Amino acid sequence: MARMEGMQLTDIFLRMGTGSFEQLIRSISLGSLRTYQLFDSFKTRLHLHKLNSETLRKATPRVWARLQEADSADLAAEISQAILISHMDMIKAVLDHLGVPHEDGFFSKDADLSSHLTDGWQQRAWEKFHAQYPPATLLFYINHLALEVAKAEEVFAPAA
């Protein structure tokens, strides 16, 4: 695990690396973006004139370069939202396994859920689900949950 001060979403993407980032981008469901009315804002944030699986795939290196820039927090938030809504089944399964109260994978921002994330929760979630869901997606979600709920300052990497 890498120690970081004030970890942000951008740090999670960068620590996971380009290969994982490409997998995460390929896992985004354009249908889910439409369902949650995020399609147009996602297309705009990525600076794309049209959004389909091919343009998204081709834009990935440019998006990765933008994430490495100093002011990329909004971009990282938009990408993470697109990834997460594309994997609501995984999110619900992980939250249920951890005993975190939620409503179809969502929870109130002001809810204190950190008490549900007991020592070792990340490794337990990884061990339970890494064969069931795409590893890059699961690892991203575990780190996202750790950042949002537990205010983690370390990027989790599963034990071998």
C-alpha cells in the first residue's frame, strides 16, 4: 500500500495504472450513462464530439494524460461516477456483504457508515468477489468506498 496525504479519486486511478484504467474505461456502460442521465455531461467532460464505445476507447490515452494534470479532480469524479453506475450489481453485492446499509447501492452522503467497515474489510471484500467481478473494477470500487466512507489515505492493493 502506498501512503498518501489527502488521497483523492485521481490518486486511485493513477496508482492502479494505465492497464487497469483502460479496463475501467472499457467497462463503462453507455446505456447506464443514459439511464442515469449522465451521458451528455460525461461526453462533455471527456471533450468528445460523439460518444460511443469506439470514441471512448480511442480517447482513453488522452483522458489518462489529463488525469495526470494537477487540476483533474472533476474529471476523475465524472469518470468514477460513470464506472460505478455501470456496476451497480457489484456495488450492491459488496455493500450487502459488508453489512453497509444502502438503498439499491446508494447511501446518503452524510450517513456515517465507517463503523460498518471494520479492520480488514478491503481484503475480505477482495477475496469474496475478485473472481466474480472484473478485478480492476472491484479494486477501484473498494478504493472508492474507502476514500468516500472511511476517508482512507492509502490506496488498497490486495495481498497475494
